[in-house]
Amino acid sequence: MLLAVAAGAAGGRAAGYDAEQLATFVWVGQGLLTVVSLWGWTELADRIRSGDVAADLLRPVHPVIGYLAPDLGRAAHAMIFRFLPPLTVGALFFDLYAPSRWFTVPLFALSVLLAVIGSFGLRFLVNATAYWLHDARGLITLWVLSAGVLAGLYFPLRFLPDWLAVTLWVGTPFPGLLQTPADVLVERDPAPVQAALVALQALWAAALLGLAAVVQRRAEKRLVAQGG
């Protein structure tokens, strides 16, 4: 990533990004890491292991919504206290990219919201494997190792061959977690592509929430069958 920024600073472009866009990509990606929260959430898996998840099923709120609501509150808090301060510091020491389209900032806000929902859906599904495995730490570790790479945390996915980048974007929800919000903010693509990327995020977010609800329903039937 640093070499790419250096290449851009020398007057060239790396994977379609100039120096300001790459520097912004780095700072935005680091700031969004705590907002999107790729790692560290094991509450559902822990409650399944301890049996406390049974109390969740007695509440009038669906477990998926019951866990999503506080996660959205956490993300809003992180956006204010963990995203904006580092970005401000970055702007003091680097030339960051300022969006030129009036709709980019609200579109970025929507993209971040969808990224948080998508991340939650994936984290919920990984944690929910504990219903069947009882101990989901192995899959959680695999998630930790792969999520950052596939989401574009360590390098922009545009650095990959086009066929691989497109496959990841269309075939997996991972680019929508970090890569898409950052690309939207730095206006890496024309406006129609910007909107299309966010629309793809919305499709994945809806699909992941729907899948989480299906998995939770099947898990509840399994608990009943076992007398839980």
C-alpha cells in the first residue's frame, strides 16, 4: 500500500487511484475498521456455549434484530469517536481527497450503514455455527484471518486482476465491508458505478440478514428437538 501511495505521489496512478485517493483510502479504511467491526464479536457463540441463548428466545424481539440494534448503536458511536478523529489527523498531515460530487457524502453514509449490516450478518452467521458445533472458535479464527484480506483492509482489491476483483465483488459480500465505502468516498468510479456498488451492497446486506433469520429459525427448531 505504501509503495502504491508513493507511486501516486510521483505523479502516476496505481489501479486507477491517484496519490490523494490512495491516502484517503488508507485513512478511511483504518477508521472504518472499528465502525464495521470485522473482529472481536463472539457474544452469540459464547451465549450458545453457556446456554444463556435460551433467554434470548423468550424475548419478544427476534434474536437477529435484538443483536443488530445494539450493533448499529455501537457503529454510530464508533463513527463519531473512532472514525472522524483519525480522519481529521490524516487530513492534517496528508493531502486527502475531497469529493467533488454533491451526492458522494450521503452515498458514503448509506454505504457505511450497509457495510455495518453486512458485517453483522456475516458475524452472526459465523457465531451461529456454535448451534451445531458448540464451539465456533475455529471458524471465528478463520473469519478473522480472511475477512481483512477479502474486504480490502490491507490493500485495495482493485490491485487484483480484474476477473478476480469482479468475482469477489459479485460472488461474495466481503468487498462491501470496507472496499466499497472507501471507493465511494474517493470517487474511484463514475457516478453510475458508484450507485451500482452501493446497490450491490444493499442486496448482500438484505440477503445476509435473511439468511441469518433462516439459520436462527433452524437453530431454534434444533434446540426444541433436543429439549433445550
